[in-house]
Amino acid sequence: MKIAVLPGDGIGPEIVAQAVKVLNALNLDIEMTEAPIGGAGYEAACDPLPAATLQLAKDADAVLLGAVGDWKYDQLERHLRPERGLLRIRKELNLFANLRPALLYPELAGASTLKPEVVSGLDIMIVRELTGDIYFGQPRGISTLPNGEREGVNTMRYCESEIRRIGRVAFDIAMKRRQDGQKAKVCSVDKANVLEATELWRQVMIELSAEYPEVELSHMYVDNAAMQLIRAPKQFDVMVTGNIFGDILSDEASMLTGSIGMLPSASLDENNKGMYEPSHGSAPDIAGKDIANPLATILSAAMMLRYTFNDEANALKIENAVKKALAQGYRTADILTEGCKQVGCNAMGDAVVAALN
Ligand code: IPM
Ligand code: MG
């Protein structure tokens, strides 16, 4: 198994080092090779996605990514900015299916800003389309109008095949998640009352649902979904949505679980080749201080074993080790509650490794 390891910027290197440590502790037959991306790519090769990094990622079976971005690159031309590297690698590898599970560990119920009874037992899977929508739609750009005023343009667009393939991922996951006899549920999130691109989204989801009679499909406008996620998040099982709505809703969902530092993600292509990264950003303000929470990245490594390498046993082993470390009271600053042991990024990685056995 070949893994391309792309630490990126900010806290990226620290958190990725913890996930690598956990993978190494499992003694699997894996070969890990590091390469720069984002601001680190710009520093190394004047390109947020250096050609060598892209080639390494293409040749690998899976990619483990930290995070990209730093304020110091905000003044660069758009195509040189760190975020471009991330968007390009998603597109180049055709990683259209982004899975972001928001799972509340019982030990962290007190770390959420919501009341424990609202979030306890929470287990949502957000399925976000990742290579289309307003993120990639043409035309786009900033230009000057004849009257001399500047105009910014982006285009929201989805074609049927893009909607159908992400819909399938969501329905398939919903069926796998419900093996307890309860009905599998998919909630499709759109803004079909205003945006044609998402009116089509809703139509295609309804057509597709005919192939999945076991799954109960519902629809929700994105503004309502944002509200319902805070009001009664446990009504959701699988949520499926487009790129931009998924970006926003997954940040929101992460806070239900106590901290965005807990939310892993998988981005998959048609063949389950994938890139695995925490859902959070590079947090340059706390970089290099050994205080970042590495659990989202460690849990992303578990998703890698599950989805790309079909190794459910070791995926569970990592997830159980994270639970055990939390049960033992280890907490990074972002999830700290009274009576727990505050540890840094590196020590949290060690606690998970120790809990593997
Ligand atoms: C995410 C991030 C990225 C996105 C940024 C860094 C480009 O917010 O993975 O959610 O918007 O997709
Ligand atoms: Mg985001």
C-alpha cells in the first residue's frame, strides 16, 4: 500500500505526524512518502500543487493530507494561493465524494456548545459533492464593466451525471449504516425554491430514489437545514448536498461534536481511491505550539483503512483507541472540560498509540 503524505501548512505537519505515528504503530505493509502542498508547495516549487506532488498522489493508493493555507499567502495571485492546490488535487484525482461524519463521542458531550441532551448519541454522515458547483463553475472571475465598476462572477452549475453519482454514494452509505432494522434515511439539501441548479439536484435525487426503495429520501432547503442542525440534529442520518452547501453545513455540524478538531473526512473517486484529511483548516495562529487537536487527522487515517484499503478491523482499532484515550481523560485544549488531563498534540498522538493495544 502506497500513501502520499502531504502535511501542508500551519498545524498540518504536527497533526499529520500523529496520524503517521498511529499508522506506523499498526505495523501494516505501507510505504509513506511526503511531499509539499499549499503554501509549502509554493515555497518549494512556486506552485501550491507542485507537479511532483501531484504525480506522487496519482501513483499512490491513498493520500493523507493535513491542511493548507496561511494569511501570509493571501496577497498572492489567486492561482498561487494554497487553497488552489487543494481544489486542484481534488479535481485532478476526481475525488467527487466527500464524506464528513459528525459523531459525538459521549465523553465530549460537555465540550459541545449545545446542551448534552440535544447532541448526545449524534451520528450524522454528511456527503458533500466535491468537484462541481460554484467552486469550479465557469464563467468566473473579476472583471471591469464598461462603466468602470468591477464585477465578481461565479457560476453555480451541476449536470445530471454529477448529481446522480454523488446521490448513489449517499444512498449506498445510508444502506450500509442501517443494519439494525431501522429505515435508512437520506436528507438531500438544496435551495430548489430559488436556484435552478439545485432544482435539478432535487429532481435527480427523486429519480434516483426509485432505485433505492429501502431508503427514505427527504428534502430540505439549506437555510432550514442550517437551523435544524442546531435545533434537532439527531433527526438526520445521511445528508447529501452540493459543494458549497456541504462546505458550510459540515463546519456547522462539526461544532455539534464539541470541536472541529474531531471531524475527519474522506474524499473518494469512483474506485474508492481517496484523499483523507481533517475537515478543519490550517489554524496558523496555533501552528508550531504543539496544542492542536490531532484526532480528526488520526480518525481520517482510520477512514483511509476502511474505505480505500478495506481494512475494517484496523479502522475500528484506531477509532477504539481514540475512544479509549478520551475515556482516559486525555484532552487537547479545544475539547478540554473540567477534571480532564490537558495534553498537547504530540502527547495526544502518544495516548492514542498507547491505547491501540
Ligand atoms: C474544506 C475547506 C476548503 C473548501 C478550502 C480550504 C478551500 O474549507 O475542505 O472544507 O472550501 O472546500
Ligand atoms: Mg470548509
